[in-house]
Amino acid sequence: MPTADAITSPETTKRQTPSKPIVEARGIGKSFGELEVLSDIDFRLEPSEVVCVIGPSGSGKSTLLRCLAFLEPYDHGSVHIDGQLLGYEQRGGMRVRARESHIDAVRAPVGMVFQHFHLWPHRTALENVTEALRLVNRLSRRDAEAEGMAMLERVGLAERAGHFPESLSGGQKQRVAIARALAMQPRVMFFDEPTSALDPELVGEVLDVMKQLAHDGMTMAIVTHEMGFAAKVADRVVFMDQGRIVESGAPETLFRHPQSERLKQFLNTWRERHID
Amino acid sequence: MLEILLNHYPVLIKGLTTTLVVSLSAIALGLVFGVLLAFGLTSRHRWVRWPCGLYRSFWRGTPILLQLLLVFYLLPEVGIEVAPITAAILTLTLNTTAFQSEIFRSGIAHIPAGQIEAARMAGISAWQTRRRIVMPQVFRLTLPPLTNEIITILKNSSLISVIAVTELMRVSEQIASRTFQPLETYLAAAVLYLAVNLVLAQISAHLERRLAGGLATE
């Protein structure tokens, strides 16, 4: 059970010097019909930075991450990955949706882990990891399997390589999903509520893998409800509500000295639920 | 009935062979075109979905006997002369393509969108995602309705006798009119149809058991 201090005691060394961002979103907006779910969002992710996005359900956190990966096309604004515009291109003076191959190429540096794992059930754990290595990187079966086993070892699941997802626990499935994303050697990882679908006792094994990734210098954007984890691992925490970024800053500042009433209310509710 | 089978088995087997050639050709071609049509029906482009939907509605919504006659009489009208057996294979293919596409479309709809997103995020192209991630699961999921469709086509192939293809039904009619034993002859034909369909159902059940592993969707 996390304590009040768990969200106010960052362990990592925070980076201060700005550099060229790997991911940069400017003024992005997204609506589903009449419902505006993202409004004028600016977001930067610099190399080796870990940013946790927190906020109440329905605040637009997951939609933001999905727009940054162009799994949801954003309506306006721009998302650049390594300086390249993601999802759109200029044609005849108009902004049009880019070809799928162009979208794939621009977001190649991004790996993504989903709340519900989304492993391919007809493939073993190892095959889940090697599939893209073979299809995209054109590795031979032997090389792909060697690489895949290395990734499964990294997440502590080498002994489950031959198992189908149906025989793995939730935590193991999520670790395979992380290995699958890591196999493509991404420069940045997006995590969309990676522990929300897990039994409480399985959360730790996934967070441990993510902590190790952060320690290794992986750039990460993490949508999470794990406030203790955000406090310990994040360089920066972004608080969202009603499709807007309300506050953003170092975790110790954000959690100890929230500026907005909405964040104060959110943190109080969290403390009441987790400490009482 | 046994007497009919024993005395006329060479022609009955020949008729049955034609039935199998026509049906299995149509089923195999329908499998390829059915998958492609299912992709069209699930396309995110309306200009692709709309004509695919129109095709499916026509071939699913009109009687197969009418379709046979239309194809048989229409092709010569536009200067294409084909043998009756070719017209029969063509019609059954066009018909089963519509039904198989709907089976595959429902199978594709059962694959969680997140699996496809995971593939796209790994850089796997849309085509490779369909080939390696979606369709292997769809074939497993749709094996029972696909077996039903195969059996339906095999039975519907009896209608091609109307365009003078000498398959099992037409051969039976010829034997019945020669021997004046219609009941025994048609019973013999029924036994042959039933035997083939039972074998197909057994093969399908065997495949279903073999492919059952790794099908749980999250």
C-alpha cells in the first residue's frame, strides 16, 4: 500500500537542460462528433525523459497518447516524431492524411504497450516478439529467435517462450507485450495504462520492468493511475482534466505544491482512497 | 438402390467426379475472392465498401438457379462462348464469394482492434497484418460456418444440371429415365451426396480440433 510520501519522494535525477524533443505536439485537438476530447494540447518528450500523464478517467490521457502515435488521427495541430510530421502531409497546398507506409516510417521510433496487452493469441510468446523482427526487419528465423529470446530474458520470461498467451498470467502477458515493443528497438515507448487491467498483486512485476527501462535511459510517456510509480520514476508529470493539460512539472513540485484546485481535489481523492 | 449403385457405378462415379470438380473449384476460387471481398467490405473507404456491398447483396439476394441461367445466357450475348461446366463453375464461384465474404467479414469483426493496432505500432504493414495476424485467426474462427457453406455449395451444384452439365444429379435423372426406377436411383444419389458431405464435415471437425490452441481472444 503506497503512503502519502510515496507520491512525493522522487528517486531519479531530474534533467534540466532542454534538448531536441523526440516527440513534440503543438496545439493538437480531437473531437468525437460533438464531444471535444482534446483541446489545444502542447506536449514535449525529450531524449531519456520519463513523463507520466495522470488525471481522472475520461480526461483524455489515453486519447492524447493514441494521437501522439496516430492510432487516433488528431483533428488539428501537429505531432512531430524526430522532427517529422506524423499522420499528415501537404498536397496541393492542403493538409491530407499521409499514406500508411509514410505513417509507419515516421512512427518507427515509437513502441507502444496497451492496457489490454493485445498479444496475438495464435502466436506463442516468442512468436509475438519475433513476428515484426521477421516481417519488418527481415531477420532470419534463427536471428529473430535469438533476438526474441534476449528480449524475453530482459523481461524475465525466457522460460515461457513457447507458451501461448492464453496460458500466461496478466502480468506475464504485459511483460511479453513490452518485450514485443522493445524488440523493434524503439527510441521512445508509450505505455497506455499498462497496469490497469492487472490484478493488484501482478502490478509490481510490470512496474519493475518499466523502472528498469527508465533506469536504462529509455524515453517514455506513460499514462497511469500508479501515482507512487509516477512520483518515483517520472522526470515530469502532466495532469490532465477535460481534455486539457491543467498542470505539468516535476513530480515533487506537482504532488507537494499543486497549483490548481482541480489537481488538489484529484490528489486529495487519491490519498483518501489509498491511505484511509 | 444397391442394385442401381452396383449396375451404374461407372456413370454415377463420373457424375460425382464432375460434381466434386465443379463444387471444389468454386469453393477454392470463392475462398480467394471471398477473402478479398471481405477486405473490401471492411475497408475504411466508402468508395470501396459500397460496390463490394452491392455485389454481395446481389449474389446473396437472388436465387442460385436464376444466377445460373443469367450467366449461361448472358455470356454468349456479350460474345463470350463458354462450355456449360465453365459457366457452372463461374456462377457457383460468384455466388459462394458473396456468402464466404460475409463469413470472413464477421470473423474479421471478431478480431480485437487492439491486435491490429499492436501490429501497426510494430511497423507491420496493413497487408502483412491481414495475412499474418488477422486471417489465420479468422480461418480458425470461421471454420464451422465455412464448412456449412462448402456443404451448401456441394448440394447446390445439383442445380447445374439445368444448363446440361452431367454431374451427379443429371446422371441420376438419366439413369432413372432409362431404368424406370426413380426412387432407387435418387436414393442412391442421396447416399453419394451424404457420403461426400459426411467426409467433409469430418475433415472440418478434425481441423477445428487441431487448430483450437491459441484462439482465446482477450
